[in-house]
Amino acid sequence: MKVLVTGALGFIGKNLVTALNNIKDKKDKTRSVEIEAVYEFDINTDSSLLDEYTKICDFVFHLAGVNRPKDESEFMEGNFGFTNVLLDSLKKNNNKCPVIISSSTQAALDNPYGLSKRKGEELMFSYAKKTGAKVLVYRFPNVFGMGCRPNYNSFVTTMCYNIANDLPISINSRDTILTLVYVGDIVEELILALSGEEHYDGEYALVPVTYQKTLGEIADLLYSFKSARNANSENKLGIPNVKCLFSKKLYSTFTSYLPKNEFSYDLKMNCDHRGSFTEILRTDYHGQFSVNISEPGITKGFHYHTYSKVEKFVVVSGIGLIRFRKPDSDEIIEYYVTGDKIQVVDIPLGYTHEIVNLSKTEKLITFMWCNECFDPEHPDTYFLEVGEKHE
């Protein structure tokens, strides 16, 4: 299949072209559709190529449009006029391939932008009736995701950019509700449409996954993402609840607007003569993740938990020994661990435990997960030797 994408350099266009090329180049092997070529057409493309592409394409994604013109007359020229040019070119070449057009929920409103979008829709439906070609019209609500230009036509994008870059945001009303769609979900739907598996809502095709959120909810989430990168903040090391798909997608979007010199952030290393212990992530529902570094010959641990705290240890470098004992038993259980064989050792509730660095020269590096974040007010940690030290 040969695919033409107009507006290929726009926000949705770039995301779609990337996905289509991954299918074409066999990098994405999960799709059943076969793509032979992806033709990109944008405002700076040689206009003569449009006629060439419309002769040979098997499918058209018409994503070109005008959002922020210098003059309102450009709305009609860009959103209606170019649609007419595209359809005329298809008719001239007797090409009745399917055509998708990206419209907007603004098409239901009587403003210059909405009117131009509605006229473009009417043109598409008329073209379908006259030619018998399959036409899909998508009315997208507020779109967010990677690659959208801040301070342009997406308030969510502007909030992501400003908060990530320590700039102020302006919200007239925190209770204002937005209907949102993630660009990744648009791309998924458009690829389904390429295979004839599109979703409908009566006359219009639709993206089945959308979200309704208030501006206040969005701003609060974004500020929590920002503060989680500050070791001194109340939300330090926090990550979004990835079971909430909106939070997951908004967080992914937020990270794409981080300043290039601020991809990294410091962690607090708790250091002493034995080595260090550093928390990496803290979550509301899935505990915390840390890294423990033990100096050569050092033993750490000597404690047990009684309420609900359990852990998982994974040694990724070095050679060590993990030892357990129930407080009311003399039986000692031992597991030898090494970074040469990555495995998980569970730390059961109620067992006092320790980890020994058996090397005299190398550090022992252990990743540790705990099912709850450490609370100094309620540590649930009781010190007790496991037993005779390993020699």
C-alpha cells in the first residue's frame, strides 16, 4: 500500500509518519497492514508533487490545515481551499482511494476556524457521494502529546512546557472542563482505519479513547510531576499512577518538554563507611525502589519487619550472601547471589535478614524493591542479628 500524508510536518502528521515508516521498514511487526511507500506533503513541498502522489497513492491521510493564521481569511484558504485542491487532484487522476480528513470539534461552532473546518467536512462528504470513494471525517477535540508546539493551539502543551521550564501558567478557572485526546491514540486509530477497522459515532469516525479533565486537575498533575524531580519536595521521587492511563500519557508528554540540560536530577545518597543506600522511586500504590551499595567485606541489614513490609533484592554486580532467620528459630537460611546470574530473592515478612559482600575488593550493588515507602514515623524495623557471621 502507498500512503499519502498531507500536513506531514504538523503535530499529528509527524507522529503518524513515524508510525507508518516503522510499519513500512518492518520495525513494527505487530501490524497486519503492508506499507510500500509513505509520501509526505506539507506547505513547503513542491506543489507539483501533489499530482504525482495522487496518481499512485492507495490511501490519503489529509491532516493539513491552518490553526493560527495571520489573517482570518487564511482559515478558509488552508482548511477548505487546500482540501478542494487535493480532491480535485484525486478526481483528475481518477483515484477513488479512501481519504481521511482531520477536522475539529470546533467545526460545530460558528467561528472562523470552526466554519472553515465545517466547510472542509461538507466538501469531503460531497466528494464521497459523487465519486463513491470512502471518506472518513474525524472531529478531534484538544490533542496533547509529544511534538506539539507550545504557546500555539494546545493549552495542555503550553502548561507542560511552562511547568517543565519553570515558567508561570495562567488559568482563568480551575473548573473548566476539557475533552482531550492523546496523539498516540489518534495514531492508533488512524492505522486501524488504514486496515478498515475504524470506529464510528454516527456520521463521523472517532477515536474511542478520550478524557474529560478540569484545568485544575491537569495543572495539579503537572506540578506533581515537576516536584517529584526535587529531592527536597514533599512529592520527592514520586511517579504517576501508571494504571491511570491519562496520568501515564500526560507524564510521557510532560517529559518531552523538559529542558535539554535538565534530563537528570540528583538523588539523596545516604552514605557511611559501609557504603550507601539511595532511594530512586517512591509510589503511592507500588512501594519504593532503591539501590544499595556495600563496600568490600561489609554486612548490612540485621533487622526484621512484623506488620506488612516485604522486599525483593536483586544483586546486579559483585558476589554476596543473603541470610535469613526467624527470631524464634536457630535455623539460618542462606542464598549466594552474584551479578553474573541475575535473580530475585524475596525477603519474607518476619525474618531477620542481612546481605554480606563476600568480595574483598569489589563493591556489591543490589537493587531493592519494598512494597511500601519508608516512613520514619512508623518504620516497622526491628534490629536483630541473623547469627554467626559468615567467614
